[in-house]
Amino acid sequence: MPAGLAQRLGLAPGTAFEVTFESNPVNLRPLAISPATDGDWFGDVLLADMASAQELAGRRGELDSIQLRLAPAEASALAERLPAGVELRTYDDQRRTFDEMTRAFRTNLTAMSLLAVLVGAFLVYNAMAFAVVQRTPTFAVLRMLGTTPRQLFNRLLLEATALGLLGGVLGLLLGLGLGQSLLVLVTRTVSDLYVSVEATRPDIAPAQLLTALGVTLAAVLLATLAPARDAARTAPVALERESTAQETGHNTALHLLGLVLILACPLLIAVSGRSLVAGFVALALLIAGYVLLCPGLIRLLLGGLVYIANRSGSTRLRLALRGVQSALPRTGPALIALSVAVSATVGVTIMIGSFRASVMSWLDTTLQGDLYVYREAEGERLAPGWQSQMADLPGVESVAVARHRRLVLGGEPLRVMVLDGADAGARHFEMLSGPADAGRRVLANGTGLL
């Protein structure tokens, strides 16, 4: 028994306890408790010898699978001698199937992580740009004392590296804590959609932590390049100036590039079809195009507001808008980061809401019965005569019979449900094409299967 499970149940080796197996009470007695470091990976799984497991399951002499370690030649020879109903599958095939099923899940998580890095890079750029503006007099004094532009540039990069390293370490600690708290939700999603997993703590390798820290430092340094370049260009005469805010004019080339990137998004989606990676690439192009267009759009908006303020004659409004315009080179990156973060929040909210609505629609369509009776053992049939007995109960309108099986087709696991000809069974599905009652007719006259 895993140590975590034994601790929750308050059990020690030799202590008897009762469990429900196949709807029958069974008395078990743990022989040993596995170490906490190893047992945690088993979750709530109990390990027993095959004879005990077969007796508990009522399947004496039967095995679900046998694990072998074979050379390629031995595997080929064994595959030719297997009886009907038994197949030889390699571990690589099973691992490949699992990787294919979880690839979309991993791609979504990676895309959301990169979006967070993008927003963080904008905030870093904005913070460093403000720091450069505030310390312009200091940089001017350093330039008069003989500091070279390269030295100022390297100083800003060194400062950003130190802050990025500190923030990256804090981010890793917070991320590990958040990952531990969200592990239950993520594993539940993977178990519901792909394959059953039991994990009690994140499996994080040191290389992954170093990679995350490296991505953080790279994003910080890239976001600091422009402010560091501005600091290196500080002239000694800047000490006599009241303000050295950057004057960034209307850059037509950047705006045209942003417009081209935005127009390329629907073209890429139309050409790629249903490719998930292409969809995320199109999303990245959309964000990049919006970032390039955003300063120009903000200036146009402020220009329109200034025109309205001039027509209205409001001095306070004109002064406020002029102040916003003069500070735009420093506040622009923060506005872009905020808008990207808000748009991402809106997008995720819409995605979750649409997924929830789809699940609710599926449940309303599928679960049309008021009472479900089934055997816990997969493939086991209910006792003969139960259908007629339930149909004779008062208030029962109809009874539909279904049988579930798990098949493997082309190396992919597939759950199959076979329905009888009852009208209630056909109502569980919506026909994609053809007459609405085609499924009921097929099941009623026995000319096909659903």
C-alpha cells in the first residue's frame, strides 16, 4: 500500500480494512507500506500478487496483459505465434499514442505561457524605459566624467540581468507552489480527456527549471536592449535639459508592417485548415501586428480628442490630453501590455464559456434517461429478465439497452456503445445529415446499427 494512502486511512501493516470491490465488500490486510518517496507515484493503487487479484475480480486463470522485454527478432517470432484475440504492442506505440493525444494539451499550455512571457516583456521594457528617463541627469554626469556609451549600455544590461535573475527565482518558487495547487485540476482534465493519471506532486526536472530561468533572462535582456541603447546615447548636454523624453514620430514603415501581419492571419488560417500550431502562429502574428499599430492608433485617438477639446474651448481638457501625448513614448508599452493581457483574459473566458456550453448541450442530448442501471465490470451483462421487470414498473415509459466495449483500432483505444432498437436509445444522438428520424428507423427495423 502506498504510504500516502496508508496515512490517510490510518492503517499499518497487518491492520485489516474493508473495501468495496465489484459491489461486494471485501476484507483486505496490507502486508507492507511502500516508502513515501516511491509510493506517492502510485496514488491510490494497491499492489497484490496475481492470484489474489484474480480471486478478488472473479477471473481465476485470466490475465489482462503480460509485459515482456524482447529483442526485435524475438518480438517478430512471438507475434506470428499469438492466438486470435491477443496482440503484441510495443511500449513505443503506446507512448506514441499518448503523446499524440496530449500534444494539443501541451501546445495550448505552451502558447499561454509564451503569451504571459510576451506581456511580461512589455512590462519589463516599460519599467526600464522609465528608469532610463529618471536617471538621465545621472547618465549625463557619468558621460562628462568619461564614461563611454558601451559602459552605460553594459551597466543597464547587467542591472537587468540581476533583476531578471531575482525575479526569475521568485517566479520559479511561486510557479512551483501554484503548480502543486493546480496539479489536481490538470490531472483531472488529462484523465477525463486522454488517459488516467495519478500524480501527487509535479515532476519537475532541474533542466526544466534552468530552461524556464533562461527564457526569463532572455526575455528581460531583449526587452532591455532598447532602453539600454537610449541610455548609451545620452549626451552630456542632456544635464541642462528639463526633459529628455523620446520623441517617436509616426513610423509609416512599422505601421505598414503591422497591417501586413494582421492581414496575414486569416490567410494563414485559410491555408493551414485545422492546424493548431498554425492557429497559434496566426495569433502571434496578430499580436505582433497589433503591437506595431497600437502607438499610431493611440496617437490618432488622442489627436481626435485634442481636436474636440480645441473646439470645446476647455483648457483643462487640452492640458490633460497634451500631457498624455507627451508621456505616450513612456506609457505606450504599458498600454500595449495591458491591452494584450485584457484581450487574452477575454479570449480565455470566451473559450471556457463555449466549452462549458458545449458540454452542457452534450449532456442534455446524451443523458435523456431518468435512471441508469449498469454493471461495474466492463463487458459484463446484466442478469436475464431485468429489462422486462423494469419495463413493468409503474411510471416507466421506455427502457433502452446499451452495451459498452473497449476496442483497439489501428493502435488507438476506442470506446464503443451498442444500442438496441428502443426509441429512447436513438434520441441520444443528433444526426449530422439526413432525415432526423433516420437513426430511429434503422434501429426499429433492424436494417443497420448505430
